[in-house]
Amino acid sequence: MQRLQRGDEDAFMDLVERLGPSMRRVARMFVSTDAVADEVVQDAWLGVLQGLAKFEGRSSLRTWIFRILVNIAKTRGQKEGRSIPFAAIAGDDLDQPAWDPSDFLGPESDAPGHWSSLPSDWRGMPEERAEAAETMRVIGATLETLPPMQAEVLRLRDVLGWSSEEIRNALDLTDTNQRVLLHRARAKVRAAVEAHLRS
Amino acid sequence: MACRDIVEMISDYLDQALPAGERAHVQIHLATCDGCETVLEQVRETVHLLGKLDEERLTEVQREILRAVFHHHVLG
């Protein structure tokens, strides 16, 4: 942080490398093209450099950077005439169960809501299979199919290790929204891994 | 609560984000339900695998543009 404020280029580029891919994806949620998203990211970094001297550290650095980014992205999106409803980036089924209802017994059964067939125990799987490149490819591919806000919450939390609080503040989400998005995203990735390991 | 309801809480349970009462409820259910216990382990393993995912890298072009932004700011 001090190196950054002193104008250390390596410190800046290190931060750029670490946060850049996420920033690009987040910007892209609000604007019309990849090229515009790139511009938004550049503007955000410029804003970061300009504001660095006044950064008081009341939030984490990366939260502060993302707030700058999201503000610029939303403003740019509005200028493009785009007003993105939350459902468009978060998914429009957030009030639906994240789990496939057919996994459970229906109301006509003896035990409604209980498992209709037991989920498979992955602990019986060979470790090499679970962590194989193919499984990782399935996970990566599933992330690409998620609504972008679900994917990003999942990446920040489970791939990059951000805290829930940082994610909420960075992406301007309520606690409830962030939890629901994370749950849905994890459920979909879990389902994809399950299907893959069963095949 | 049935399994169908418990699994909708499983992510929050894993992250210790449930209020104490709900947490206890899930814990009691898990103690006697193999299916839901298995699901908890699946979600735990899913999170573990996600942690091994490679993050995207910036392209050379993106990197050098941002380096130029830095230089311009420092010089300007």
C-alpha cells in the first residue's frame, strides 16, 4: 500500500495483474462491448491513481478499487442507454430452489421433501479423478454459463478467497443477495461436477 | 424441515452464516441424514476444487495499456 502511494510501478502492475481479470468481467456486466469494458477498467485505474493519496484505508484497498470501477461502469452503461436490471446479471430465478426438485420426493409420498435417491459420496472417488484436469475444465465451463453476477461472487469467494463483506462492498450487493448468488452458483457447479463424476 | 429445505441452507451452513437457531436445526438434521451429510461434503469439495481454478491473466496489450496509464499519471 505504501509502495503504491509512493508511485512504485511494480506495486501498481502487481495489483493490476491480480485484480484486472475480475475488474474486466465486472465492468462487462454494465456496458455493451468488451472494448468499452476495457475503457472502463482503464478509467477506473486512472481514478485509483488519482485518488490514492486520499485513500484512508477505511475499506480494504480492493473494495475501494471495485467501488470506483462499478461507479464508472454503471455511469458508462447509462450513457450508452443501457439500464441493467439486477435480474439480467444475477439471474431471474433467484426465488426458485437452487436444487433440482426432482431429487426429492413429492407431496404424495410417505416422506415429502426427502431424497428420492441418495447423492453419490465423492469421498469414494479416487482423488486423482476428482482433481483431474477434466473436472477442472467442467468447473470452468460451468462458470461461463452462470449469470455474470453469480459467477463473479463465486470467483471472488471460492476461487480468490475474498470475504463475504468485501464482496458485498465491492459489488454493491446486500448480504442476502450475495448469499443467494453464492448458493446458486455453488449448487450449479456441484451439479455439474456430480454429473461429470457419474459419467 | 425436510432435506429439500436443508439443502437450500447448506451454503450458508458451510460458511457459518446461519443464525444460531437455524444452524442447530441443520446440525441436528445432518447427524441423522446421510443424504444431506453427503451433500455438505460435495459442496465442501466443490469449494475446494474452485480454489484450484486458474484465474484468467491479462493480455499483454491490456497490461501495457495500463502501464501507460500509470506512466501518464506519474508524469502528468
